[in-house]
Amino acid sequence: MTAFAPLQNDTFLRACMRQATPYTPLWLMRQAGRYLPEYCATRAKAGSFMGLATNTDYATEVTLQPLDRYPLDAAILFSDILTVPDAMGLGLTFAQGEGPRFATAVRDEAAVAKLEVPDMDKLRYVFDAVTSIRKALNGRVPLIGFSGSPWTLACYMVEGKGSDDYRLVKSMLYSRPDLMHKILAINADAVAAYLNAQIDAGAQAVMIFDSWGGVLADGAFQNFSLEYTKRVLAQLKRTGVDGKVVPRLVFTKGGGLWLKEMAPLDCEVLGLDWTVNLGAARALVGGAENGPGKALQGNIDPNVLFAPPAQIATEVARVLDSFGTPYQGTGTGPTHIFNLGHGISQYTPPENVAALVEAVHKHSKAQRS
Amino acid sequence: MTAFAPLQNDTFLRACMRQATPYTPLWLMRQAGRYLPEYCATRAKAGSFMGLATNTDYATEVTLQPLDRYPLDAAILFSDILTVPDAMGLGLTFAQGEGPRFATAVRDEAAVAKLEVPDMDKLRYVFDAVTSIRKALNGRVPLIGFSGSPWTLACYMVEGKGSDDYRLVKSMLYSRPDLMHKILAINADAVAAYLNAQIDAGAQAVMIFDSWGGVLADGAFQNFSLEYTKRVLAQLKRTGVDGKVVPRLVFTKGGGLWLKEMAPLDCEVLGLDWTVNLGAARALVGGAENGPGKALQGNIDPNVLFAPPAQIATEVARVLDSFGTPYQGTGTGPTHIFNLGHGISQYTPPENVAALVEAVHKHSKAQRS
């Protein structure tokens, strides 16, 4: 394994570990995306979304684009949450102007029986991208690897595409919970292997996106989402190729009501969407000085980025202040990683992102003074 | 005003008032809908959704259809949540296979300046339907009137149609909160006048559907949704044409995180979606014996109706048991009205609804024995 360059900006990793930082680090979900003209140019060269994601050079190029524009504190692997079921043989495609779609949906006992943890060699393009990006970053900021959660993957696998009512996947969940548990167990083991391979390839933190956990009923969330997130976490490597601890982040969109039940998760960071009050979340799961607790990540509404810079600064301050001053001592305590509460919109004006980044750094420094 | 027939089944109204009932009353959001073949037949006769909603005879016919099939404990006016902005002149249409759409969207200062509380005469067809339905019910069960919440109406008025990111309405909210507040104040006064006219026409309870309150950020929900729901409630008549108290129900989909902030609302019932644990909600806002508190309504996942009858019964029991045994004394205490956590899906097999209704009545009687 090649030695990677030493890390210059460790604010993100420190905040993940609930250690003090001079300002609140930030990155943006989907920061390498269609709102950037340079991303659209690279995607045009690649021909398609999967052409972009499977080409190491292109994936590296687009991952670094937002960092060249903005002083962000972390990079995130450019990829898709559905690469794992694609490697299971379901045939992922992205039709122009539509979301992802699988050629084969998993809807009955026979289809479930065929599922297995895919050969990680089929996902080599992802691990190659991780190593390539980490080298290209050259120590500027840490690189986050990621995967969809077992439940979120199952939603797409059963529905065959995005859904607004989750009728098919929930029909299976309520009618044949045994089948749903089989899918989720395979997904969990596949996600764990996938994230471990990303860690081996150079990822310095890993995040599980439970994008659709929030559509589940109370009770079903615990049994069909949280339980399998735990199963992933239990299998994850604790240190990366350079021997450093690899923080694990879990983000359940719409999961604010279950925060207390997520507190015992074996991970370092909980991501939150904009419906959650950060102060309340800090009180619930943020922990005390030198006690256990989770770092919190989030949670401004991405639509704030459609307001003028002055209003963006106001809303940024509101979010930072709702968390309050992060821990400033030499041990561990409550910390905050600024992010959006969901992926950035493709319609976002890039200059407004600059205003947001500036406001976060400025106001969070002021909080500490 | 014609005298209406005396009410035979008052379980719903009693439960709204936190009084004991021999079983947990139930009705289903969107119970008169496309899952019923007889509804589709009437709609075909009417030619269009608005043709159905604006024709008193048809609206009466479809409102009663689910009651003829199932022993439900309340009827709800057949109408749409967008009749009020339609009466403001925005031109509501329903394209085949799509959701509602307005000919005119409200997106700038000039459009907001033109808005006003509509002449309630333009909504006469709704009030006529209320009276007609109440007569046709002939005292079988009480009739619920309803409206969209000020915020939910504003979402459609600004977006012009349904949205999956609420980008336009939130752009206005964050960029021009002054304009958003103007729209919401007008909407609140219009909704209040609209619900009062429904009460005068014979509605025995009224419900405010804040279907999109849950898409707002913490802070924004309180300022842009809850505040205007309060403004509606403050203007509502307290008694109906027969001198009886008219309970007021408020349902914010995705609002489970703000339940504590909704507890002081001047209404009798809070509706909950399936993400909320009913036991936790009861402890938070359900009140104690003879003390203040809210009746709770909800909250089974409508997708449970795609499971076989045995699983439906299991899930029904789970929801009823999560609330626990309702108050059984002679004063007031915590009560539960069974419902879905959202409107019933058009794909629901009608026989599964029968299984659900039977399970609710059976299990809730057993809870009390």
C-alpha cells in the first residue's frame, strides 16, 4: 500500500471524535454535483452517470471540484448509493432526467433466494476511485467513503426505482417479513464488506446513508432499519491503512424521532436533517465533557441556498447557535459538523455555496471567541 | 336551518372530547376514494375530480359509499384541500393521472398583492355538500368538515402543483419571509371563514390537514405553519348548528418532533402519522384523568393494508397496544381515535379494509374488558 500524504486539515476528523476545533468544520452532502458547471462538463465527457462513477479519473476529478471552489473540510467519494445492488446483478441504470432504476426488481421468494453478498471485485472501480482520490487530495482534507444502508438499498431493490409511497417494499415487509429480513441480512453483510474495502483503499471516515429509514413506521424502523445498521457497524474495521481511527457516521433522514434509540449505535457521528433542533439533539445524544456521546452532523435546509447571502448568513447562524458553542477543552465533548440536512439541489447558485461556507467559518469562529 | 336527525353513533365525538367509548372509534383518511370501485363509477359519471367535488349529489354519494361497506365511526366531507386557493382565483385543475395544478402560481410581490380572502359564496358548493351529506347520513355517524392548513395551501399556491423538494415555496420563505407571512395570514383567515361556514352548514367536527408542515425546518415550522394554524383555531366557532361542541382536529404529517409545541394548541385532537409512537405521544400530550390534554388520532401505516388479514390484525393490535387502554371513567382522560397515518392508497384491496375495521373494533373492545 502506497503511503498517503500527511493530513493538513484534520478539523473534520477531530470533530467526529468529539475533539475541539478552531471552527466548525463543514462539508455538503452531494457537494460534487450538478449545481457545479465543471461537474456537468465532466459528466458530459463521461457520457452517463455510471460512466462517470466507474471511471477512476473522472470520479477523482469531480470529487475534487468543490474543494477547488470552496474551503470545505472534507471530501466525499463520488459514487452512488446503489453500486452494491448493482454488483448483486440487478442492473443499475440512470435514464436521462430520471432517477436510478434496476433492470431486475426483487419481489418474491425466488428473487430473494438468488441474492448474495457480491464479489467485491465487481466493485473494484469504487475502491480504485477511493485510492486515486486520496492520492489526489494529497492530504488537503480527509476522504469520506460511504454506502446506502441495508434498508435504503432494499427499498430500491424491491421497488426497482425511487418511490413516493414505498408500497411494494412495505407490502413485502408487512406480508413477508421473513423475506425482508433475508434481504436486509445480505445487504448488511455486503455493505460492511463494501465499507471495509473502502477503508482498505484509503477512506478516512465512512458514512451510512439511511436515506429512507424515515419512511418506516415506529417499530418497523427499529426492526428493519436500525437493526441492520447495527449489523453493518459491528463488522466495520476500526482503523484505516495509516493506522488511524476511521470514524463512522450514520444519517437517517427523517429519523429525528428515534434519536434516543440511535444513541447506543457503535458509531461516532449521527447525521440530522433540518427538522431536528440541534440543541435538543445535543442534550439527548451529544454527551457531556469526557463522557460518551455522539458528534452531530447537519442540518441546514438545502433550500436556504436559494436565499440571498445575508439571509444565508442569518440561517447559518441560527443553525450554529441552535447547537451552541461546541466543546473547547482538551478532552472530548459535544461537537458539531456543519452540513446540509440533505443533498444539495442541482439548482443551487454556486456563489451562494461560497456565502454559506464563509458564514459557517466566520460565525463558528465567533462562537468560540 | 333544517333540524338534522339525532346522532346514533357518537363514539367519534366522545373520543374527540376525551370521553370513554365502548371501543376505539375509527375512520380512514381519504376513505371515499379510488380504492372503491363504486367511487370510480361515480367519478366516471361526474367526468372529473372537480366535477365530482362540485356536484352536491355526487359528493354526497361518494361520502356515504365507505359507510355502506364498513362500520366506520365518522364520515368526512368529500372535497379537496385546494378549494380555497381555487376560490381565490388560482384556477385549480386535476390532469388525468396527475395531482392538482394551479393555472396561476403565486411567486412574486405582485401576485401576493392580488390575494385576498375569497368570497365564501364561491365555495357554496362545499357548504351545500356538507348540508346534503349531513341529511343523507341521517344521524348514522358524525360528519367531519376539513381544510388544508395555511402553510399547506401556500405550498401548492407557490409551487403551482405538488413538489418533492418545495424549492420555490422555501425560496420565498427564506428570501422574502414578509411575502410568505402575507400569504399565510390571508390563508389563515380564509381557512377560518371556510371552516366556520362548514360548521354552519352542519359539520360536527373540523379537521385541519397540515400535510406539508413536516417538510419545514425546525424553527420555520413554528413560524410559518404552527403560528397560522393557531390563527385559524382562534377564529373557529365552538358550537355547531345544533348547539353541540364542534371538536377541532389538527394533523401535521411529519410533525412528530414538534408534538410538545402543538400541545398548547386550542384544539381537541392531534393527528399523528406512523412514525410516532402512540404511547410516547400519549405520555407527552395525551393528558391525565380529568386534566387537560389532547385526544390522539392515528396512526397505522396505510401500506399495512397490502398484507393479508392476519398480519393486518397483528399490526392493528400493535398500534392499539402502543396507545394502551384508553380512559374508561366517567370524566375525561386519554383517548384514541384509530386512523391511518396518511390517506388510503388507491391500490388498497377493499376486503383488507374490512379486515382492518373488524380488527380495530375487536381488539379495542378486548382492551377494555
